[in-house]
Amino acid sequence: MLLRCSRIGLITLQPRAPMTSAVAIVCARDESLHIRRCLRDLISDGIDVILIDHASSDDTVEKARVFLGRGLL
């Protein structure tokens, strides 16, 4: 609940709007060329990301690691 003071000193209670959130699950394998853009765009739209890497042989995981704690869960 949000408390607001009116001009005459009374306190009124107003409910907060429910917060909506989203999580994207991204499955990747050898997506080094695209993973930064993909994660950056999702996170900038306010979407948290879970990345599932399927044994990439390139540096997909290393490029994604910089997003840990900044939208990548």
C-alpha cells in the first residue's frame, strides 16, 4: 500500500499496481556471433534471461557471462 498525504493532513491508502515480470529461456549452441545482441536486447526490454548452453564449442558462454547479475540469472 502507498501512503499519501492530502493537503488537509489526512492520510489515504492507495494500492500499488501489481508488478509484471517476464523471464526468457534461451537455448543456445555455438551462438557466439549472436548471443551478446540477444541477451542485451532482452535485458534492455526488462526481461530476465535464463541461458541453457548445449555444449557450445565456441565462446558463447564466455560472452554471456558478462551479463550475469545484470539480467542473466
